[in-house]
Amino acid sequence: MWLYLIIFAIPLFAYLKGPAVNRNKKFLAYYLGALALFVGLSDMFGGYDRFIYGEVFDNIANGVTKGFGYKSIIVLTYFEPAFSALGYLIALITENRYIYILLITLLIYFCLYKAFEKYMPNYPLAIMIFLGMAFFFTFTYLRQVLAFTVAWFGVKYLIERKVWKFLAVVVLVAMLHKSGIVFAILYILPLKKIKPAIVIVTLMLCAAAGLSGVTGALYDAYADTTTMHLNSYNTDSNARVAYFIEVVFFTWIILSNYKSIEPTRRNIAYLNMAWTFCAILLLFMRSGDGGRVAWFFILGIIYTVSLISTSEQNHRKIKNGIGSLMIVVMLGLYLRVYQAWQNGYYLYPYKTFLTNGQRPEYTTGARFEYDQNYNRDKFYRPAFRFLKK
């Protein structure tokens, strides 16, 4: 656990250092770069999803080795076309699943850096919110995490109201993971502050719809239009209380500080993302994995809370009040996910793919490893094609 506590402690110390680091791009680049290598070099951490991605990629790489073109190789995968195309391009470089996962992870963190670098008011606080809400997902849900970090490139066009460029990003995102089509809803929301009463009534209606189970059923009908069933959103008979508590908390934080949010186009665009995040969590309260749909809008929470905290410090109110509260809450969420995942040894003891073998505690690996050659030699499939004998 100490390894993961250090990961959280670094942005915490940077935050406590104050303005010198708040918008320091070198700190942001170095930290996210190191985090990308930490995640990308890990040896099949996070659960069985990596094995699925690895097996599909190996099939694609086999096709490339045999000289098949993209149109022929596309039948070897059941992913959305843009993600399949990305796998094909990587297979032109390497046959090795570990390098494939590493390259996708580096791409994810590059997109995350770009999302934070331009607009985020406070880098260390934004990082800690990310750690609490989404960091562990980058180990295993590669396709959907890549989709929502690419979607965040569209925020610029949302702010500038460049509809065709925004829609182009949405289409690309939907071709990476089709749930990304929900990102399009942001363009129809007005760039003005929604009155608190309307926010509360809307969220209550979303909660009612979510409890009815109808939204989960509609999503399942949409999901069934593809042969891709890696992530299902089946209706759960029990409401997810955690979703409701999360929405209440963020709604309280934002509305309690509503006046401190200046109604600029940028602030309102991210605020709309935050409200959409809350609404989708409520809509999928009875969906097994409905929270994943809300991931596309996490950036709105990160920006808005960082903005509120920064505004509070600028006006010399209770120093770091909101920021301190968010740090405690995010550390709690961070440790909660770590503990839940560690029941299956998904995260520790840490091991990279630079050494052969498999962690003996990791029973998921024993169940889902489809190619035992990787245990004997991680690079039995070449890391770079030109090195192949």
C-alpha cells in the first residue's frame, strides 16, 4: 500500500507548496509521465480485461505477420473500428501485447496531460481528484479510458462553439467506444448558469428514472446493436447508494459555492459537464456498470472543484477549506478502490513486464492467461518487428 500512498502524497505535497506549483507545467508533465510508465509497465494489473485486449491484439499481430490488410484483419476483432485501427497500427510496430498496452497507456496519459495543461486552475488538486475518481481504471479499462480522454479534446470546441469540430471529436470517440456518443449532449446545453432550483429538480427526476430501471434497459438495448460485449450495463435489482451519495456531495459542494463561479464560457462549459456527470450517475443507479458512462464527464467535476478551491484561496476566505475537504474525500475513495481491488491482488505486489514469470498471488492471471509462453519469456513475441529473426 505504501507505494500507492506515495503516488497520492506527491501531488498533496505539491498542493501544500502553493502557487509555485499550482500551474507548473513541468510538474504536471513529469508526474503524469511517471504515472503513465508506472501503469503501462505493470504486468497485467487490474483484472481480466488486459488479457482480453492482449489476446485480441495478438490475433491482429498474427494477421499483420501473415501479410493481411486492415480490411481482412478487422474480422479478428470485435472492438469499435477506431480502436481496431489503433491496434492494427501498433501491430505494424510490434507483435508484443505488453508494448501494445504500454503504448495505449502512454497515449491515455498524454491526452490527460493535454486536458489538464491548458485550462485546469490547480494541477496538484486536479491530479488528486483524478486519483480518487479514475486512476485505477487506467490499469484495465483501456478502451473506455482512452475514449473519454480523447473526448476531452472536444471541450475546446465546445467552449468556442465550433460545432463541426466538436462533432468530429464525438464521432471519433464513439468509434473508440460507442458509449462516447453521450458526450454530444454537451453541445445542446446552454452556456449559462442553470438556476439551482432547476438543477435540483432535474437531478431528482434523473434519480426517479434511474430507480425505475428504464435507463439501464435502454442502454442495454443500445449496447446490443454491436457484437462487442466486453462491457455490459445490465440492470441491477438494487440501487447503487454510492452513486446517490456521490451526487449529493458534489451538488452540495458546487451549489454552496455557486456565486464564486464566474459565468465565463469556459467555466460554464465545465460546469455543464459536472452537472451531466451527476445526472448520468443518477440515471444509472440500478445499472451494473452505468457509472462508466459518467466517466466522460469527470473532467467537469475536476475543473469545477479546482476552480472553487482556487477562487476561495484568492478571496482569502477559510484557507484551503474546499481543497482540504476534497483531498480527504479523494484519499478515502482512492483507498476504498485500492482495498476492493486488492482482494484479488490486482495492484500489489507491484511487478513490471520487464521480468519474466507471474505473481503467484494473482489468481486472475492463472485463470485468464491464454498464452503460457509469456510467462516464460515476456518478449518471445518481439517488442519491435525489425528485431524479429
